[in-house]
Amino acid sequence: MADMLARLHTPAGDHFMPSTIFEPFRIKSVEPIRMTTREERARLLEQAKLNPFHLRAEDVLLDFLTDSGTGAMSARQWAALIEGDESYAGARSFFRFEEAVRDLTGYPHVIPTHQGRAAERILFSVATKPGDVVPSNTHFDTTRANLEYDGVEPLDLVIPEGLEPRTRHPFKGNIDLGRVERLLAEKGERVPFGMITLTNNSGGGQPVSLENVRAYAALLRAHGKPLVLDACRFAENAMFVKLREPGQSERTPREIARELFSLADGCLVSAKKDGLANIGGFIALRDERWVEAARNLLILTEGFPTYGGLAGRDLEAIAVGLEEVLHEDYLRYRLRTAEYLGEKLLRGGVAIVEPTGGHAVYLDARSFLPHLAAADYPAWALSLALYLEGGIRGVEIGSVMFGKRLDDGTETYHPLELVRLAFPRRVYTQSHFDYAAEVILELKARARDVRGVRFARQARYLRHFTAEFRWA
Ligand code: F0G
């Protein structure tokens, strides 16, 4: 592990090992960000009904709400936009996009969608039926909600280490093969396919090993079930495999990514992550089974199969992004970003999910705020405190996102209470991360003053986006 981390620090593969985040780009266009006062932030938070999703982005200094669609495009991507062919049917931009996806995944059937959740909705509508069960390491919230909406049970079968924030394991995103085996033996007839999320976003941005994907695919295949990757962060996962998996260090991230796709039968991708685009997604499939039904549904709700809810220029940006994201210097910078902030926080005694994942640092709110009970929603409370303290917006991954109010009024709670600080790609510099560390360490010194919250309003599905709160 130490050797792996050392290699991460090396920008050009030589022996110089700076601990800085080496950003492998220079900045061509800048956008101002605004400091606010603590009083302003307190008022803005009240106006937002204590829900950071309701803040105006302009009132946020460092926006770590998500790494989704928030990245900076490269000069090559901006140039490609001008090449966008906006024809309704058969646009040149579609064929470029299709070629880029086929080249990466090896899957012949490529269906563009406006973002990842549209891909989920379409595939699940055509490939599942009520009463089905779909296993994964951990389903992301939209994936889970789209399955539930179709009457399908999403099952999270991550390895036990994946649920222990402090346990170090190189591939904490791995799926528990023993539990998959039992599921297939006991309820195999209800499983239409298996899924796995690369990297495991809801479990801390943790990677999955090639070996685990291979064994999972083999288990599914033995029962005649396909494997569908939720591959939004395929490049970050591939880089972790290169750095951590025995025998993989000499391969390129592209070779590893291709192998990951080759082990599965299809993928759902939000291009807003490792597509390095601001919008977009796709379904790609190896065989024809679901293709026609998916295309028909696409026409009904997204658009014609050669644009799927996207402009031609978006397809161009994704085609370039899927290539750039696998550059090794970019991926070193990318993984070093989370690792760098994580090191600072650990040195200051802040508990985080260890080791750091690819796209984010996850603060362990239970340990940060030991005086709060589950019913105080500690991770939600911590996300509010970060904004109040320093204008930083993160997102709760805990019982607001994954708990539920049952029909009898009782609340269920999630085993983890995390605040995710997710990093837009190629947007912030090392100074921004130094500032973030200062704010978090300052807050830690005064953690006992942080108050819990109670729900004032909530929706049935994806309640975290719209819920309103009051202080406990
Ligand atoms: N799957 C995973 C693993 C995701 O992280 C996301 C989105 C999706 C599917 C859905 O994609 O947003 O394009 O519809 N994650 C974002 C996040 C929203 O902040 O983690 P989408």
C-alpha cells in the first residue's frame, strides 16, 4: 500500500515525489467565486429550509455537492462543440460518440440518454418486472429509486469491510460473492441480472477489483444471468486497479477499463462523471436482447436514437471526454486530490472513510458529532455546519438519503452517516483543498455546538432533494 501511494505522487513517472496535487493543466478561463459572511450564510441556510440543495450556487464558496456534470471541459472539448452536428437523425456527432463508446466498452449497441438516471429508467423498464431482485455492491440513490419505482428490490451486497469506515482494504467496493451465491441459489429465478457500481459511490467512492468483477460475472453466468456495470467512474476505478491490484501496474488505465467492460454484458453510464461532460449518459449492450425495446422507449421519452435527449455538441464533448479521462497524468492528479485532503484531515484527527476513494472524501459524521443521536441526522447536521463555518457545500449520505419513513410513521436509519465532499473534475486547485481542510479542522474544535435536525416536510422518493428541516 505504501508503495502504491508513493507512486501516486509521481507526476511524470520519475523519482521525484512531491506531495502536492500536481494539476496537469493550466487555466485558460476563470470564474469568480464569492466569500460570504457567517451571518449571511446563517440567513441563507434558514431560507433554504436547512437543505443545502436549496441554496443558490452563487452563495457557495467551494461546491463539493457533487462531481456530476460540474467539471471543466478541456480546450479540445470546447473545440469539439463547434463540430457538433445538430441533425435530428443520423448526425455525424452521434457516430463519433458511438465510436468512442464502442472503442472503450467493446459493446456494439450504444443508446445515448440525457443522463445516467434516464439510462437506468429505460433499461430497468425493459429488463425487469415487479418482484424481481437486482443485486449490486451498493446501488446509487437514483438506481435504487428507479428499481423500486418498477417494483424491483435493490439488494446491496458489498463486502463487510465496505461498511466499516475505518477498515482499510484496497477494494472496499467489492461485492460479497458468498452472499451473491446464496441469493442466486435461493431466489435465482427472481434475479434478471446483476449490477455492480464502479467505483462504489454510496459506499465511499471505493473501487472494485478486476478479480472481483471477474468472479461475480462468472457466478452470474453460471446461472445464466447477465452483468450490467454502473460504470460512471470507470476510469477512476481502472486507475485504482492499476495502483492496487497485483499484476496490473504495467497496464494502461485504458487497457484495464476495457477489460472491466469485457467481463460484463452491458453498462449504464452517467457521462457527467468520467465522461468529463456537463450532461449526458448512455446504455451500451453486448447483445440485442433489450436493445429494440430500449430504443422504442427512448423515442417515447428521450428522443431519436441518434441523439437521446442530447444536443450533437454534447455527444462530441462526451466522445472527447471518454478519451481524455483515461490519461494517466489526469488520473494521478484526480486520485491524489482526495488522498491529499484525506491526509490533512486524518492528521488533524478527523475520521473519514479510509482509504480515500476516487472522487470524494467522506467525513464520518457519527465520529465527528458523537453527541448527536441517529434521530438528529448527524450527517445532515454536519453538512449544514460546513456551510455555516466556511461556505462549503457537501452532501449527506446517510439516513436522510437512505432511511425511510414507513407507512406507520416510524423512521428507518442507514448504517453509515457520511458527508461526501465530492470534487468537480479539473475545477479547484490545491489552495482550495487547503482552505477546505482549515475549515473542517476549525469546525472539529467546536463540534459540540453543532445541532441536530428534524424533518419538517418530506417526499416519498429521493426525499433528500426536496425535504425541509428544522433544528432539533
Ligand atoms: N450511478 C451512480 C453511481 C451515480 O453516482 C449517479 C449520479 C448515477 C448513477 C445517476 O447519474 O446523475 O447522470 O442521472 N451521481 C451523482 C452524484 C448525482 O452526485 O453522485 P445521473
